[in-house]
Amino acid sequence: MGELTIEALGDLAALPRAEWNRLVGAGSPFLEWDWLASLEESACVTRERGWQPLHLVVRREGALVGACPLYVKGNSEGEFVFDHQFAHAALRAGLAYYPKLLVGVPFTPASGERFLTAPGEDRPSLIRLMGRALLELCRQHGLSSVHVNFCSPEEAEALGALGFQPRLGMQYHWENPGYGSFEDYLQRFRSKRRNKIRRELREMEQRGIAIRAVSGTAIGDELFPAMYRLYAQHVRSLHWGREYLNERFFGLLARRYKHNLCFMVAYREGQLQAGTFNVQKGGVFYGRYWGAHADIPYLHFNVCYYAAIAHCIGDGLRRFEPGAGGNFKQLRGFDPRPTLSMHHFSDPGLHEGVAGYLEGERRQTTATIDRLREESQLKAPEE
């Protein structure tokens, strides 16, 4: 086996698309070159916006065998693993929290592999190698910390051996046990909740709204600027909203990423009323961006959830991850699932203090997940 070399690259476009995507393989669609490079090329991800690319790549005799999407962060926006309490603790200790290092996908709270490795390589060893390289980069550049967000349990175990501290989070996911139809899904609810969902579904018919899924190359190019307008309009309507993406990003995806996309679009009398921008790959459906031109009762639930679930059932997709937050999702058959992130702090005192905090938080999050699972709106299969 040849010698391994590691370097950090400030521009993903410096790497050939095929070389990077060979490492991604069947993994997360958000780690594909097309998604990450489009964020950079559209200037959604820049140093000025708090996301300076510094991607870690590992080569063996010139061939790419390992990599991870890495950023120097100047803030904590767009991460969805909220670390403001860490920043406040650093401030109280007289430490600078920013800049810091982050392994993850900008603006995307979807779990998956964060360390890419070539087929046939010793994956745990490469993960540890990249983990040590992250700690060395942190030391060399005087950064406060390294964070690996929404990683896999395998990666968490390898990083834990290097002293990284685990953080447990929670999201609501929909699981497909093999439903034969949308009606099968409805029958999993108890009658009161099932009748409520049926009323929400009937509202669309009564208002003359038709919802359909458009996937892959069937998505017309004209839908991309329309979906951007829906996204931007929704984000701007929220006092906490952050317009992380721009129209150029949507345009780049129209050219290079349709194969992973599915839009749910709602029309009335031929006019687009609402839509969701979704990503799908490997049997998993990811809800990302929603927007509507009119405030119509139950339109959000129908477009974002019921139509998407019907699509998942029809296409045999096994899981639907609608993103962060939203206890109302459980009322529609989404149940809590744990998420993982790993954290290492350069200052020993801060590292030890955060470790104690995270231990208590993990206990609390585990208890919350257990309680919410007991409160599931879905009947057990044998009921």
C-alpha cells in the first residue's frame, strides 16, 4: 500500500466531479459534488458569509481515497446543531469561540456519512486519520474547536476514540414498513386522528387544488426560479428566517442535480399555489424547502407531508426525513429518531465543561425520545 497524503482545499471545483462522487457512491445526496460545488459557485457558501471551504482530502499515490466537507466557520448560522451555549461558555472563560472548524453540509440538517472513503479501504482507520488531521488543523490555526454534525454512529465511535464528545439530537422521521397504499398508512392511525387527516385532505378538493409530484428530468427548467421564489417568500415572512440560498444556486441544480430532486407542486386553475423542494436518493426522501403564494388552510400539511408520503409509498421509499423541528409532525405519523454530532474543544477546561453538559443533555434527550415514542399517533401493527 502506498503512502497516504492529506491536504486541505479551499475550492471543491479544484477536484474532478467524478473523483469526489466515486467516494460518495450510494451515500448522502448532500455530499455529492453537484450539491456542495453549487453552494460554493453560487456564493451561498463564502468566507464572508461565515463558511470558508477547507475540504480535507486524502490521497494514496495520487488517487483520492478519503475526504470530508470541511469549513472554517465565522458564526453558527445554518448548522442546525445549535451551539450558542458553547459560545457563551467560551466567552465567560475569556476564550474566542470563532473561528471554528465544522465538518458537515451547509444549511442541511440531514444525517449521513460525513467522512468519505474509497471502496476497499480500511474505513475506520481513514476516519481516525482524518479526525487527527482535523485536530492538527485546529491546533495549527489556533481555532477553538472541531464539530462534526449529523454524522453516522460508526463515525461517532471512531471520533470518540480521539476524544471527541458526542451530542444527541432528535428529529421526526416517517418510516415505511411496506405500505401498499396511502389508505394503508391512514389505517395505522386511531379513528379520531385518521378522521382529522381525511378532513385536511378533503379541504384541497373542496378548494380546487391539485397536488402532484414531479421528479428527475421531468422537472421543467421553468420550475426552478418558481421554486426559488416560493422559498425566498417563505423565509422572508419569518422573523427568524435566514435566506441562505439564492436563485443562482437553484439554477445550477437545474443543470446538474435533477436526478436527485422531487418537487411537490400545488395548482389551482392552472396557477402555482405552493410547492416543496425535496431531495431523494437510496430509498430516502428529504424534505427541504417550502413556500406558498396564498394562505390556504391545510395546504402546508397536504403539500409537505401527505403528498410526499403518498409519493414515498408509490415509489417504495423506506424513509422520509422532513428536516429539523416541528412537533406537529408526530400528529401525521412521524416519530422521533436520534441524531448524532461530535465535538472537540481546544481548551481543556472548556472541553471538560462541555463534556459534563453533554452527558446530562444526552440523558434528557433520550428520555424525551422514549416518551414521544410512547405517544406515537400510529397504532402498533398488531393493534
